[in-house]
Amino acid sequence: MRDAAHYRNMMDRNPHTSVGFTLAASAVYAARHGVCETEHKGSDEWRAIALDLKARYGESLSAAQVIAEMTAQVAP
């Protein structure tokens, strides 16, 4: 299952990697909703997240940027 913990663990294990904006969008979606599976990637909300991340960061984000974006989704 691709839940928020899965994506956060992926970023924590690879702190110096670059992440494509689509993978980052899946991580942010999972932070909002608990999971992001294949069927969620076609949703309007997932697409909006992806386009927003691409507009703000370009084609790729650092692992730290993805974690920051995920954290912002669960902050009060």
C-alpha cells in the first residue's frame, strides 16, 4: 500500500535524491488522504497537486521539499 508513511520513508532513505513532480504529487496526495494508489492518479485533485508542484518547483523536487510539502498537508 502506498500510504503517507511509505512515501515519507522513501524520502528519508534517499535524502539526496531528486523526485519527479508526479511522484511528489502522489506523496502529497497520500499525506492529504492517507493513500495514493493508481486509481487516484487520474483524479482532478491529484492533477491539480501535480500542476501546482510543477509550477512552483519545475520538473523535480528534493526529498526535503517533498517532505515539507507533505508536512504542510497535515499541519493544523
